[in-house]
Amino acid sequence: MIKKTCFYLLLLLLFSQCIPVQEEIITEVTIDLKDPVLRQIFDFQDQRNTDSLYNWIRHKNPAYRYATAMAFASVQDNKALDSLAVLLKDDVEKVRITAAYAIGQLRDEIAEPVLVNAFQKHDSLAASDQYNRAILEGVGKCASPNFLKSLATISTYTKTDTALLEGQALGIYRYALRNFTIPEGTQKMVDFLEDSDYPESVKIIAANYLARGQNLQLDSSIAAPLIIAYNQNSNPNIQMALAIALGKTKDQDARAILAREIRENTDYRVKCNVIRAFGNFEYNEIQEYVLESLSDKNIHVASSAAQFLVNHGISSSARSYRTIAKDTTLNWQVRTALYRAANKHLPYYEEATKGRINQELRNRFQSAVNPYEKAAILVALSESSWNYRFINEQRLLATNPIERTATMEALAYIANKPDFDRFFGIGKRSVKRDLGGYFVDAINSGDPALVAIAAGVISKPELDFKAIIDSTAFLDQALAKLSLPKEFETYNALQKAIDYFKGSASVKKEIPDFNHPIDWLVIESLEEGAKVIVQTQKGNIVLEMLTELAPGSVSNFIQLAKNGFFDGKSIHRVVPNFVVQTGCTRGDGWGLLDYSIRTEVPMVYYDQEGYVGMASIGKDTECTQWFITHSPTPHLDGKYTIFAKVVDGMDAVHKITIGDKIEKVTITK
């Protein structure tokens, strides 16, 4: 019995040695930022090290393949197309979807056949809907204009095929952002909006297409379905975009809807867009609604109305703008914009009234304490071009960069005016010589904002500053003094001016080299579920960090916050129903620290309010400035890093105005 047992054990041992060990197949994508391999992939992405990323394309762990595809979405190197095409056939759906997104991010027509051929046409069980959605969007980012009609005329999707419909709508929209639109695409978007059975997510995309698309054929014939769509959609994310579209139709029934909404809608964001839409109508048709809005309790609505008068006011009403501007109960932003509107639209022959307006503005400038108010007054003064000497005097006297930068923006505005020659008449050459001297002086100052703005003006061929500036040595000297990467925007503007004066072809804009690696110790210091509290004068804003999507941006932000960098910083930019922006070292939007971080744009979208993104002047130029969105901003998708989301305190975000301060930024445990 013992011998027989031993015999069976021996057979079992031999048999087990003949069977190969089954390798574990991993089907779940799990992102663990403690994993050294994932960190390495993120580091390769950060370094733009494409060659090293290729090593993970066929790894057995789908998390590595997914992270690699995500990395290529940010790197955007068209040499990676063949490798990404391999991932389109991956066994794991999340990897396939991310690869399709990354190919779209290449934004190169060579990717069109790869995406089109990868589309799963025979998917009766809808197992590949999300993948096909990514394909359709990617086509919109990179395919040739010839494919747009095929995309726009797809009619086989049912109203419950949400993912496919989103993909079709996104594809048409991405084409529009590349300035490719056709009537069939516009009609498809109108159909999505008019039929109440289509998903709301699709309607939001369609409404944004109609709002932002250029050269769309939106006339009175299309107004009726848009009015129906507006009235049956109570979601403000749809209404605010549709308000712009209704304005484009220039239809009287559409105008009536907008007039109703400016008085009845309770969402300030919709009202801001209604005011913008009014710009498509005759002034006398919408005047009363704009003037009423000047006293709206919401500063964003009131300032939008005042800016409307700057952009669209008329000469016969210019005196009334000045009268309203004297109302001290109005916010300074509204009053200053009204003065600017009066200064801009008052006829030349009303010299006496213009003189009084400009004296009142100068008096306000001298008494103002808020540097942002003083900056706005300088711009208002630039509407009367003879103020150029006074404005330049303030450049020399300014004690802070906010005012100083505003002086150069004001002088640039004067130099760029289409009526410059007519306004100055026989004195035009003398004035241009004065301005040329100011711009040269600004470039010699070394102030990065002044240098960039001045260089931008003198490099415009139509302004012909070559006839005024006879030596260009100062440009080379200014270039040599710049601190890179901090002053890359200035570098590019100055290089363009040098190329222009020397008769060279303009060089491609430079971007900073890799100089600031991800600090993984900072990432490790973030406890699970940690939040960031941004204390402002208008209330607390609570942010959730999206560390797995943008570890470089998160580590940078957290380190700055821990060092107290953001404490006391101004909100230097507020665009009603768009963004609030902060993080500038100077307060004028031109301030950064002496490093740059990389753009991180994986598959995440600005499809709601409250996304937190990194401000930039182009790919891979981010540093300390960041913004929070007021509403969906899908035109930013795939271009601006999203690194956090507001999870509490959007009411405070909506109340913030320019010049408000961040009191403190803290990280919770």
C-alpha cells in the first residue's frame, strides 16, 4: 500500500511539472501612484521621453498600458501613432478608449484612417459604445474636412445611444473649433436641441457648438427650432450657450426671448450671455435692457452691460453714458466702463465734453486706491488718443506692475487704432515718433510685461515702426537680459520683433525645456481623501485634487500652497461666466516663478462648472497661475490641464471679482 501511494505521488509530481504555469491575466486598470513603474511612466511623460514610453505599450499590466496611452495624449507626438494603433486592439476597454483619445490629441490628419478603420461598426450589443464615442470625438480633432459630412449625416443612432450621440456631437463640435463647419453639421446640432428626447449631455455639446462655431448659417429660418429648444430646456448650461446662438440668428422673435430672459432668468450666467447676444441687434432694439442691467445686483451682469456699451454703444447716447457713470452707487468697474464708452463713442467735434470726461477720469485716477481700478481708468483714457502723453507719464510714475502694465496696454491700444492717421492728421508722424520712443524705452526697461506688449506693437508691419526706429541693437540686448523659462512669453514676442526688423522669417514659438520634475514626496504627503481649502474674501472654496490625472500639476500646486505662495495673492482676472484666475506673482497676469511644468491633458473634460485648470501661454508653459470655471467650457478640453474640482463653495467662486484676495490656502487631513 505504501509503495502504491509513493508511485501515485511520483506520477502527480511528474505530471505537474509538465503543465506550464498559467500566467495571471489582469483585466482591471488600477492606478496606484505608489507603484514605481507608474511613477516612471508619469516621469517619462513629464520629460516628453517618447522612446522610453514605447516600452510599456505591450506590458501585461493594463494599468501601464493605460498610463502610457494617457501619457501620449499629453505628449502629442505623431511618431507615436503606430504604437497607439496597437492599443486600439487592446483586450481592456479602458485602454482602447484612452488610446483613441490620445490619437485624437495628435491633431494630425495622418491619424484619420487609423481612427476610422478602428471604429466598431458591428456592435449590436453596444459593448463598444464608449470606445466608439472616443473614436468619433478623435475624428473631429484630427480628420480632414472631407470627413465632416460623413460624421454629420450619421442617422442610425437611437435617442438612447447616449455615448454614440455624444461622440457624434463632440466630433462635429471639435471640427467647429478648427473652423470647419457645414450646414449638415449645424442641422444635426439643431435637431439634437429641438427634440426633447435626446440626452441632456448631447444638448449641452450641441448648444456650445452653436455658441462658439464660426461662420455658421444661423438665420431667421433656424430661429424657430432654437426658440423651441430654449423654452423646453431649463438647464442653464444649455440656456447660456443657446442665448448666444439665438443672438446670431438676428431674428426678432429670438430677440424677444432674450429680452424676456434678461429680466426673468435668475441665473446670472445666462444673463451675461444674453447681454453678449444683444450685440447682434440694432442698438435701439436692446438699449433699454442693457441700461437696466447696469444696476443689476450681480456685478458680473452689471459689468457685462457696461462692457457692452464700450463695444456696441452709439455716439448719440455717449453723453448719457457719462451721466450714468457719475452714479456713485454703481460699482467702480461699471462706472469706469461707462466712462470709457462715453470717451469712445462721443464724436470728435464734441471736444469740450470730451475734455470734461477725460478730466473726470484723471481726477478719479489720482484719487483711486485700488490698482485694478487705476488700471481700468488708464484704459478708459486711451479711448481719447491725445491722452497718450499723460498715460506715458503714469508709466514712469507707477509704483506697481498692475498700473505699469495697464499704461503699456493703453499705449498699444492707441497705436493700433484703425483711425490713428485720421485722428492725428498732420501730426500723425510726430505722435508715432513719440510712441516709438515710449515703446523702445519700455523694451529697455526690462519689465517682462512692458517688453512683450511693446515688442508686439512694433513688430506689426501695418504700423510701420521700421520707419521710426532706426536701430535694433536694443532688441538683442533686451533678449539677452530675459530670464528663462519665467519670461518665455516675452522671449517669443521679442524674437518676433527681431525677426521683423531684420527681415527674417518668423521662427516657431519656443516652449520651455523640461526643468521641473514631479515631486513624488509631495504626492505621498497627500492623505487619502485630502481636500484643499481656498479661503477668500467671498467665502471658502473646497477643492478635490485629481492626482491620478495630473500628478505634476497637483504636486506643484500643493507645494506652492504649503509654502504659503498663494496666501495674499489677488484674483487678477475675472471674465463673467468664464473664469476667475489667480496665482500671479505681480498681480497683472505676467508674473511667474523661474520654472515651468508640463501640460497634462488626459481624458477629462470641462463639462461642468467648477473645474480647476492651469493657466498657460501655450503647451508646457504652466507654472503658478490657475483658474476656476464658472460654467462648462468645452473649448478648453484637451488643451488646458485640469488638476482639481470644486466640491464645495461654488457660491463663493461666483461672487469673486477682480482684485479680491486669497487669504489662505490649506490642505486638510
